[in-house]
Amino acid sequence: MDKTDKSRRSFLKILPLGVLAGVIASVSGAAFRFLRPRLFAATDAWLDVASVSELTGPQPLTRKIVAEHIAGWAITTEEHNVFVLPAKNNQVLSTICPHEGCEVVWEQATNRFSCPCHESYFAADGARISGPSPRGLDPLPMRVQDGKLQVQYVSKEQETRA
Amino acid sequence: MTPRGWLQTTGAVVGILLLVQFLTGTLMAFYYVPSVDHAHTTVSYIEKVVSSGSWLRSLHHYGSQWLAVFAFIHVIRLFLDRAYTSNRTQWIVAILLLALVMAAGGTGFSLPWDARAFFSTRIAEGLMAGLPFVGRYARVWLLGGSDISTLTLSRFFALHVLLIPALIAAVVVWRVFGSNLARLFGPRHAIAGGVVFLALAVWCLKYPAPLGPSVAEATAEYLPRPGSQFLWLYQSLKYIPGGLGSITGVVLPGIVLTVLILLPWLKRARLIGASLLGAGVVVVLLMTTAAYLSDRRDQRTREQLSKQVAEEIAWRSKPFEPARLTLTPASTTTEAMHGGPPVMYMKFCVNCHGEHGEGARQGKLNFPPLLDVSAKPRRTVDDIVGLLKDPTAYGLEPPMRSFSTKLTEPQMREIAEWIVKLKR
């Protein structure tokens, strides 16, 4: 008799905590699903970079592309820079530094790409020269269609996961 | 356990429901955007796309209505227990909570920005505008301007998710501070709170919170209805001549709540409190019932309301439509995306020279077309930029004026580059 009385009392003691935990747990369970980050499908659209005829010369060229991204409740239209290497059969390079994702710029004077954030340097063909970047600038999928150079834009996140 | 004992648990139920409101509200803030162009999109996104979004939003929506009911019952229970003499803090906290919960419900209803939300905002506007003496100012202060706009939505958002919850938290802390938590939330409280939460959770699995098409799609026939906790007010406003609506909706409840807060210090407290609360219960029950009945009785109202429900169901089953955001400099978008005129052309030039550079004639004034203008002498891109800076140097007369203070050099160049491409 004494024993059941004791267990009854301890049950009553933890009951409030149990109910609180139950409420919080059921909302938290939903919260976990609710807040789960969403993978955005990579856009596989081919985006115009430039006419092949205007891509000449020994220097890398900076060109703008306009890409659409589906990001949650919005479709965003963003402008990105890409590098075109006419000297390397119009290979297209991402301007995103493989290190921390800063935007790399072409330095005419020193004939190299440099990252403004952590001083990674890349040669005119995109190969890594020095600095913390783990590799050279990433090439983007490209093709020539009706005399136009086109790329598929891939963000850094997808690059590193691949 | 006596029934009387179970009545002691109303405060705990209010506490649990408040906890649910805080949790679900915080979660929805992870997606919601308080702006007239995205509010409805983001709420639809929560409703249609995000996992568990519909349930969490439903918990918040119906939870707010249950909360109002339990906060009211809690006040009545405390009055019956004469808490206004035995525990003043508890009494005042309960009154303040009831007021704050109603305020939170009122501001929250506007946030989804569907037709229902828009009309709720309109009513809030009308109630403020009708206040004696301060009406004009109260209205524009609430709206953030002379009319309902995106500023209004921001204000309701700030009130709903920052100011009012902070006040509620402060009031709750005041109540809980120094109390014995185990006595405040004992086994019986826990059971009552748990049962109410379970009922709410199951209810919300079955009934999603209402959400209609965005305000923009609302038709003139739309019949707005408030949340259940405001039905009494909605119905009362039908019987009261226009100007007195604010007295009923804001001033009177304000006075009642103030008197109730002061009850511990009043003589004949029992009588005053009993009459006020009694009248309150009667008005709320009577008017809420009347609201339900009048919607049932009138056939046209009934048909329109069921049409609205059908529209909402149809809209709900449509796939989510994302918003389009343009994050590029204005120049490249207009050019690259549409081939249309630059933004600055649309701002300064289009009124006279037309959307396609076709020109126009207004009385005696002749605005020349810009088509094929590059074929004329002194009309290269550089010339046009120079001309935009100093028209007279290029032999042009007013009304063509200089834009050197209005446009930057790149903007002029962008316009010029677009103009030279115009062909007949």
C-alpha cells in the first residue's frame, strides 16, 4: 500500500513536466520538418553569354549572364559574372572563388585572377597559383548554339557537393 | 477531484495556449514577409509548400481564438474566486492578458493579406478613426500614412510579433515571478492544459486555418467575417449607428477593462464586477449567436459565404505560385529580359516621347519621335548624352530640358544606347 502511494506521488510530480515536454515535443517535431532547409534545383537552362564572333584575344573576358533561381517562395533573377577564355577554346569559368565564395576579378596588370577576400591567385587559364583556394577556378558547362556561347550556371554550393 | 478543483486550471490552460502561440508564431516568422507584395505569397508558401506549415499555422490561428475564450473564462473564474481581493497581481495580470490577447488577435488577422485580412485592417482603421477627439490622429498613426499601405502591414507586424508579445511576456513574468511553479502548474493543471492542447492539435489536423486568394483578387461581393473571438464586436457594429462604432468597439471595452483592473481598490467591487462581467458574458454570447444565425438565415449571404468557401478550397488546391524577384541592376534587366526601354527612360522621357519612342502631339506642342534618330546628323550615343545634358547646344527648344541634375552619366548613356537602336 505504502509503495503504490509513493509511486503515485512521484508520478504526479513528473506529470506536469511530461505534459510540458509533450506540447513542446509535438510542436518541435513539426518545427524540424518546417525549418528543414530546402535544396534548390539547379537551373539546367542554357544561358547566353555572348556571340562567339566577339570573343577574341589572348585575355580572359568578363561577361554577364542573367540566371533564374528558384529559392523557396521566390523565383529570383540574378546577374552573375563569368569569365570566358578565348585563348582556351572559349572555356567558361565561374567567378566564384572555390575557397570561401568571394567574387574573383581579373587583374590586367599582373595577368592573373585575384580573389579580394583571402588573396588566392589564379593564372589566366584559371589554374591555382597561390593562396588558400583548394583548386583552380571552376569551369562551367558550356556549348555553342547558333553562333552563341551558352553556359549552365552552377553555384558554388552545388559545385562543392558534387 | 471536485469540479470546483478543475475550474482552478484555467490559468494553466491560458499558459499552455500562450506557449503554443509563441512557438508557432516564432516558426512562421522564419518565412513570413510583412510587405504587401510578399505577405500573401509567403503565407501561401507556409500553407501549401512547407512541411507541417499548414498545421502550425492552424495551431496559431485557432489557438488565438481558443486563447481568447480561455482568457475570458479565466477572468470570470478569478472573479468568482474573489481573486481581486485575495491576489491582486493574479487578477490584474488576467485582465491585462485578456486585453493583450485580443490586441494580438486583431493585429494578427491582417498579416496574411488576403481579402479577409484586408477587411479586418479596414475595420481597425474605422474603429480608430471614429475615436472621439483623437480619431484622425489615431487612424493615421495606426496606418502609418493617409491610407492602408505596405506601411500599415509593417506596423501591424511589429505590433503583433514584437510589442504585444513582449508585453504578454512581461505580464506573465510578473505573475510567475516569486510564485511556486509546482503549485502554479501542478498535476491537475497539467492534465487540463494537456487535454486542451491535444484537442487543439487534433482540431488543427482536420481544419487548416482559412486563407483566401490575395487581396488583389477579391471581388466587390466579398463578405468579410472576423475571427470567432471578434464576432460579438462585428455583430454589435451592425446595430450601432456609424459614429458610435468606435465607442462600442474600443472605448467601452477600454473603460470596462480599466474598471476591472481597478476593482481591488473600489467599493462595492462585487457588484460592479458582477455587472460588468455579467453584461460582457451576455453581450458576447448573444452577439456571437446572432452573428451565426444571421449568416444562416439570409439566403444571399449564405450563398455568397459558401461561394467564398468554395473559392478558398479551389484556391488551396492550386499549386503554389512563387513571386518573381529581380536582383540585377535595373539597366541589365530591362535590356536583357524584355528588350524594353531603360527604367530611367520610363521615368523621365516616356510621357512626351512615348513608350516606343513614337513621339506625341499635345495641342500646339510637338514631341518628336525618336525612331531612326540615329540616322540624323549629330545623334550618336555621345551626342544624345550631350543633348540630355544641354539641349540648347543641340538646337533643341523647351519643353525639352536638361537632365544633367536628374540622370547620372551611365543612365544617360543607357538611354542613348537604347534610343539609337529604335527603328521605324
